[in-house]
Amino acid sequence: MRDQDSLADRFEQDRGRLRAVAFRMLGSTAEADDAVQEAWLRLSRSDVSDVANLSGWLTTVVGRICLDMLRSRTTRREDSLDDAAETGFAPADAATPDPEQEAVLADSMGLALLVVLDTLSPAERLAFVLHDLFAVPFDEVAPVIGKSPDAARQLASRARRRVQGQAPDADDTDQARRREVVEAFLAAAREGRFEALLSVLDPDVVMRSDAMAVKMGSTAEARGATAIAGYWSGKAAEARPALVGGVVGAVWAPHGKVRVALSFTITDGRISGIDLTADRDALAALDVEILTA
């Protein structure tokens, strides 16, 4: 009982910050309180004795809960903005708010920001909120949204431009360069040009495939430009460039249905990593947009 009381006291120390994270994600005080309560239930059922940073652990748990809530919405809540306008961030329970946290929230979170956040995709919103507003490193943001740190950084950057009202600039240039590399890889693969494949692959490139992709015929893991060029030579006939989680990648989508998504890590203009995702649930969670010429 003493341990549970101690855990509850520790949770209360983070409640205000967790509620702030949830509110920025969901735009509704009621839903924010629901998310925080669910985080407490998960904490109370978990063994966190080996968790070095409990505050960080709770932040990622709340992030996952909010992401699930956003993805499950079939329509946008019309009452969220009214709720925020009327109450700001007044807690739904009787707990006394932390004046410093409330002041920071009032200063940084207004209707204008809520409106802009509401236009972002769930993954963009979470990446921006966790990293830009709560300084969560991209290495920790990435597993919450099921993407690579590179992809999480791109999502946060795109969201940041929307929030700041900026036009696309350097990141779009980077995306254009990524697309050139990806298209060069796909063209060389489908045409069986081994030397051309080697030219776009980093010598130490690593390719990994999930279990479903392996069942479909992919290799679980391959390392080195020679091995991976040999694997892809003559393949990728139906692969098409696509935005995968907001970052240029590729998909195999026969009859318009995405069956496999390819995510690329590009270093100094060469492909240093290829990840194949074919698991249905993982694909459903990805934001995929097939690119046209």
C-alpha cells in the first residue's frame, strides 16, 4: 500500500505537465483529463522499478494515449475550441493547479495555436508538441509514433512551419533531394543496373524487413552495398515514390492498395538504411501519400 501511495504522490508531481501535454494534443480539457487518468491506470499496473526517468516514461505514455485518441476520431470535435475558449486550461477535478504551469500554459496556448494544431495530422501534432513544446528528443518521439527519428524530425519541422505560418523552404529542398535519390534507386533496381545501384547505396547500408515482409519473400536483414544491390537488381518494377510518414520513401501498392512501405535513411546523398514494412497494423498507422510525377 505504501508503494502505491508513493507512486500516486510521484504521479501527482507530473499531473500538471501531463495534462498540459494532453491538452495541446487533444484541444479539450475533458479529453486531456481522460488521457491523464488512463496514464495513471497504466502506471499503477506497470512495474516501473527499472525506469530511470519516470517523467519521460509518463510523457511518452500520455503521447501514445493521445495519438490513439486522435486516430480514433471520425469527426473533429466542434466543442473543443468552445471548451478552450471558456475555460482555458482549468482542471476538471478539484486539484489546485500549479500557478507556474498555468501561467506558462496561458502564455503559450491560445485559440490561434489550437486552430493551427487542429489542422495537423496526428503524427505531426504529436511530434511537434512533444519535441517543440516539451523538449522530448526525437529518439524518444520516434517510437511513440512508430517512425524513425528522421521521420519524426521531418514531421515536427513541417508542423512547425504551419504553426509559424512559414512557407516551405529548406526542408522541401531536402525532400526534393531525397526524392531524386529514391527515384534513382528505384529506376536502377527495376532496370537491373547493378553499378547504378551501387552508386546510390552507402557502402555500409543496412536493410531490414518486418516479419510480414519476410513472409512475402523479403530477406530479414542484409548488409553492405554489394549484397543489397544484388538483392534489388531487377526488382521494384511496381514500386512508386511516396511520402511515408511525411518523408520521401516508396511503396508497393498493386491496384492502389499499399502492401509494402519502404523507408529510407539517406546520409550524404546515399542510402544508408532501408526499412520494409508490410505488417497490416503498422501500415494502417503510417501516413502514406503516393507521389505523382
